[in-house]
Amino acid sequence: MRYLMLVVDDPDLTAAEADPEPMSIESWVTEMVERGVDITGERLRPPADAKTLRRRRGELVVTDGPFTETREYIAGFDILEVADEAEAIEVASKHPMSALGTIELRPYWPLDLDLG
């Protein structure tokens, strides 16, 4: 199964509220690549560098920044190839941001298109 793992930063989280990191990001990446579950992943630029696009009444509207008013923001992502949801949760729980922010897991929902 494939999962999109969104890494969400919470700038309001204090050091007193955060758990100790389960492992460093370098260790996490190394382990997941060696296990063959991390297909790709990247950090993302901060929300100030984002653009939001909408089509409304035949017009393209492009605005600066994220689409929501929140202090939390998506800081990165990984695409995971795992056996099942339990393994996706186990993998995500080791990521440092599980202690310092939030991890959101979303299973892929493939389109059933007949392109042939």
C-alpha cells in the first residue's frame, strides 16, 4: 500500500510539551530507505513562499500563501510503500516530527481509469 505522509510543523508547540525525538531525521531516513518503505520525500519551503490557485467563474485566482489561516503548516512529505496501515503508523511514529509537530497519513486512492 502507498501512503502520503505529511509532515506538519507546529510553531506554537513548546519544548515542555514536545516528547523527545524518537530518532534523528538522518537515522529515520537511513532506516526507512534501507527497509525499502520510503520512496521519496522532501522538505517544503515555508508558507510565505506558497501560492494557492482557484478557478472561479472562468477566472484563475492566484494568491500568496497557504489556503488556510493556521499557524501549523506542511513542512515536508514522504511517500511510503508499506504492507498495511499498521506498518505506515509504525514508520510515521519514528519520524522526529511525530514528537515535534504532527504527522498525517493518507492512503492512496487510485483512480480506476481505462487509458487503453
